[in-house]
Amino acid sequence: MDQIIGHYISGRCITETQHSGPVFNPSTGEEIARCAYADATTIDLAVKAATSPNAKKWAKASHAARLQVLFKMRELMVSRTAELAEIIGREHGKTIPDAIGEIGRAIEGIEFACNAPHVTKGEYAHNVAGDIDVFSIRVPVGVVGCITPFNFPIMIPAVMMSMAVSVGNSIVWKPSEKVPSAALFFANLWKEAGLPDDVFNIVQGDKVAVDAILEHPGIAAISFVGSTQIGEYVYQKGTSYNKRVASFTGGKNHMVVMPDADLEAAANAFVSAGFGSASQRCMAVSLLIPVGAETANKLRELIIEKTKALKLGAYNDPQADFGAVISAQSKQSVLKAIDQCVADGAELILDGRDYEHPEYKNGYYIGPTLFDHLKTDMDFYKQEVFGPARGILRVNTLDEAIEVTNSHEFGNGSVIFTRDGKSSHRFFMEVESGMVGVNVPVPLPVSYFNFGGLRRSKFGESHLYGPDAARFYTKLKTISQKWPAPEENDQTISLAFKIT
Ligand code: NAD
């Protein structure tokens, strides 16, 4: 009997389940466990825990008391990094250094969540009229339903949930069923850090679990990160149940390189941000947009040489630059996108379709693949390809580069490489992307800035990270109060609607 990776409710792991699905090690292609899949009854159990008196006590706890737990959690994440990186790598396929990098960003998110008292403190106006003072406060929304993707098993959940917990909410979290183990490890760390049972609950599963979360009246807010198709569905369904929803979705990030740029630095940035984590990052650079034929030709040669030097390997191979993609289906869909692009007439200059790992022939590996002469009407240009296949789309001017970037369905991140301040200024002012980089490979902001894309890379106005996250996870109340001495009480009735 395979090991069952279960739910975590009221501080206890539950492995009994009617339904389950396989969990694979992408580096080898082996099934390593089964993941329990929650139904509506399990979701209800988790919501009951999250609304229990124990969870309500957390909502009423002082900031100081909550912060003690967050400080401890941060220390535990630091001291248990190596164990957690191994768990992430085994189910995700990313290399250990990449997993350690992800945990570092998770820790940064927890550190920022310790600022909750500062970012949620309200406003105050004294004596607005007749000795009345007005002030605003932010209170927890209640239960937050979190639905997360496979590609960052810890960073996204930690950044999202540490703020939600820090402001006093309780959590019902559905991790990706492809990477369920890191979630349980994370839950155990919260327990060790002193978070009361019932505040942090995990329900493993698939669409059935997501639908039950979206429909449950006890859940007030939904944080979703994942693909655009599912994110749009979650946003529409969640808001139709009158929930507050923030949904962060796919991207196709453009990297524009001007003729005056440091081409060596630009090529390095493209290779590292393009192929890192087997290109399975929402902020991965997907497309190179060189301005002018000479820039394109020089960059193409540099990138071919640097990409050929990359080494694929298992997550725990210390020599590996990147690993397998997440699943056999994902490998198939990336290969299909490459075949289609060849058929559509782009020039295939690096072909990784036949790559086979010498030891792990069943691992989900795809060698680095690169196209030149992409066109904007090709599917490969339009779709998010979540695997190591990247493309070059040539343009003649910065105007054209900005127009191409802005015409894409997605507006997550975009980058310019240039030595000219005027080009840089024009680019970041005119480009319609939520996160913009100048001479940096990945414009992923630090956690004290808001993170999020534009257009169909995000549904809903709020943010899940940064100061806006604290606002998303709290409700605003505005209080008008007066404390007259008994002899100052107003003895008259006035039906006029006026401020005095
Ligand atoms: P996904 O949409 O397949 O899954 C995300 C979550 O939705 C998972 O928990 C999954 O179990 C659930 N889900 C899957 N199918 C569902 C369905 N039919 N109905 C309801 N729920 C369903 O995404 P993924 O493959 O896990 O992650 C990769 C995607 O996430 C990419 O598109 C990537 O760009 C995106 N992403 C975006 C950001 C961002 O901040 N914008 C960050 C990371 C990843």
C-alpha cells in the first residue's frame, strides 16, 4: 500500500480518504506516494476548525502575541531549510539550490508579515464635528481559502499565508496535488512555532476540493495563484458567492534588448531567467525581443553558446542547472507546443525534444529549446509554455517592442536591457506590465512591494503580497465616537443631515 499524504485539520493529519491521486518524483518518473483528495465533507470539517473558539481566540490575540509566533516560525524556516528543500525538490523536480532560493523568499515573506501592525494601523481624525472623533480599524476577514500552484510549493503559500495569519485570520489551504508534502511540513512548523491548532488547516485535492472551498459560506476570502483558465474560473465563481477574491495567473514575459545594451549581461539574464527551474516560473523570461537585426544576431550566438553549456539533472544532482518538468502531461504539452511552432514556420535553433537522462529514462526531462523568427500570430508566441522552450521575436524599434509587449494577452512582467536612461524611462512608463525590470533578469519585487500582473495575468484589484495583502486580508471599519460629559449631552432633536 502506497503512503497516503493526507489533510491537516485541527493540528492532526488525516489520511483516511475515499479518493486519492498519484504523486510523482519528476526526476525519475516514479510514483512515490498517493495524495488524499478532499470532498465537500472534508472542506466543511476544515472550515469548522477554522471557525472554532480556538481560531477565534487567535483573531482576538494582540499583535504582540501573534508576532511571537511569526518570529519563531521564521527561525524554524531558517533552521529546517535543508529538509524542506529536499521535500520540495523530490516532488517538484527543481534543483536543491533553486529550492533553497525559494525558501529564502518564503522567509522574506514571513519577515514582512511581521510588519502587519504597521501596515494595518488605521487613521484618526480628532474633533471632526462637535467633539466627535473618527477613526478606522482593520479587523481579520475570518477564514481565508488559499489555492496554490505546483511551481512554488512554499514561497507562494508562505508569503500569502503568513500575512493572512499575522492579521488574525485562519486558513483553509488547498496546495497543488502535485506537491502536497511541503504543505504538511509547513503546517508542522506552524504548530511548533506555537500557532494554535485550528488556525492553519490543509485540505489536499483537486477541482472537487476547490469548488467546495468556493461554495462554502464560512470562507470569506479566496487567494488563488495558478493558470489563467483556472484563475478566471475561481475569480468568477468565488465573487458570485460574494467572496473577496484575488487571483494571480499566467504570464509570457518579454525581455527587450536595445542595441546599446551590454549584450553579454543580457544574454546571461535571458538564459538564467529563461531556463531556471525548467522555465516553470510565472516570472520566467519567455521571449527575447532584440531591437535591430545586429542586436538579434549577436545575442542569438551568445545565447546558443551559453544555453548549450546548461546541464540537466535530477533535483539532487549538484551539477544540474535545472531539472525535469512537473509531470508526464506537462512534458507532452510542451513537446506539442514545440512541434506546432516548427509546423508554423519558426526557426528551431536548439532542439531539446529528444533529450534523455542517462540514468532516469522515465524522468520528465526536456532539453533547452530555442526558436528564432517567431511571429506574433503563432500559438507558441501567444500561449504560456510552461517548460524549457523559449523564443526570439525580432523587432526594429523600441516603439515596436513596446507595442508587441502591450498587445500580448498577459501583462505579468517585462524587462528592458539598455544603457540609455531615456529608453528605460519610456519603457517603464509605457509598458503595460505589473512588474517591470531595467537591466535585471527577473523583476520579482521584494516582499514589501506589491506583486502582481496586469491584463489577464491577474483577476481582482487586490494583491496577495506586499502592503496591499494586509488590506486584502482585513476588513475596514470606521468608527465615529463622542464622549460628552453628562451636562454636555445634546438636549435637542434635529432631523437635518448636517455636520456641525
Ligand atoms: P493550475 O491552474 O493547474 O493549478 C492551480 C491550482 O488550481 C492547484 O491547486 C490545482 O489543484 C487547482 N486546479 C487545477 N485544475 C482545477 C480545476 N479544473 N478547477 C479548480 N481548480 C483546479 O496551475 P499550476 O499548473 O499548478 O501552476 C502553474 C501556473 O501558475 C502557470 O500558469 C503560472 O504562470 C501560474 N503562476 C502564476 C503566478 C503569479 O503570481 N501570477 C505565480 C506562480 C504561478
